[in-house]
Amino acid sequence: MSDQGEKTCPLCAEEMDLTDQQLKPCKCGYEICVWCWHHIMEMAEKDVTEGRCPACRTPYNKEKIVGMTPMCERFVEKKSKSQKPKNRTSEGRKQLGNVRVIQRNLVYIVGLPLNLADEDLLQRDEYFGQYGKVLKVSISRTAAGTIQQCANNTCSVYITYSKENEAVRCIQYVHGFVLEGRSLRACFGTTKYCHAWLRNVPCSNSDCLYLHDIGSQEDSFTKDEIISAYTR
């Protein structure tokens, strides 16, 4: 889930740093973090297939980002090494830092036409408001605050409802629906644990939408499991 002022990877929900933001893996404009890109390419190599963009399914062209590849690999290797000792010594809440939890009142939609990319418009009854009470609409944006464009002049959006059954209704009606010639894809969104909560300190953000309680085990997945599901 992406908060205002913070750019997060749509796959693992982790905040994207400057290194992540330099990676432009697909011409459709769909951006992911270095860790997720590397994992996609690694899994594709093992399966003797091509790594594809999760948004438009176009095969990644490694030649176009060959300059980034060595830096990406060094970054991933460094990140992996720095995480290993923490994993062995971490206890309690800190172990949940790599876990993503399905948020069943949150809907993630891909393929929305750019001309409809307006938060106030999308929560109206003629759009996503018809399925239930909308608490928040968040369009995926770049670090500069501009709308993140995907293939065929589309974008992605998160819709937070007040109840799970409202989100279910939205997914049932929206997934596969063709809007202005674009096929929409909808599913439950995922969220992560609040950084302050993980450190066992009070969260100072009254509008924080991250988790402050343990999520159910059946809805909890590691980042690698989430990426695998998106790239099948």
C-alpha cells in the first residue's frame, strides 16, 4: 500500500529508495524495487523462461538496463548479507518485517484508464462508491507525485472500503470488466506492519494505515511468496 509522500513497490509494499527508483525495467512505466526485479529474473532463469513485467506481461529486456544490472546485483547481495544476521538474532515483532498481510477491505486494481485517474471521482457512486463505503482512494504515484503510468495509458489504484464484503463485491464486479477498451484486474491488496510497531514504539502517525496487530496466519505471506504469485 502506498501512502502520500512515500513511494512503495507495488509487489512487496516496501519503500523504494534512490537505487530502486533508478531502475526502469519496463517501457510501460510499471516500476518495482530492485529486490523484486532481481527475484523475478532469478525465478525466470530457473524455469528457463523470460522474466515478465507483472503489469503488462512484456518480457523484460535486460540489454536495456544492462548498466543497472551490476549495481542491482551488488545491491541485492549487500541487502541479503545485511539481512541474514538480523534474521538469526531478531525476535518477536522484528521477524514480521518481511511479512505481507492480505488486507481484505483493500482492493488493488490494475488497468484503469488514465483519464479517470482522480481520487475524488473514483470514490463516487458511479464508480467504486457503488460497491460500498469508500474510506480512501490512492492512485499509484512516482516519488515526484505524478501518476505512475502503465501499459495502454493506464494506471493502478488502491480502494479502501469500510468492510470486507464491500471489497469482495468490488472485486467480483470489477475483475475482468472492460472499461474504455481496457481490461481491469482486481484483487485484495496487501499491507505490511507499521515500522514503529515493529520496533515496539508508539506510532506517531494518526492516519497510519499499516498494521498494528498480528494478522491472521492464513493471510500472511513472505515477500518472496507474494512476488511468486504475481509472476506466475
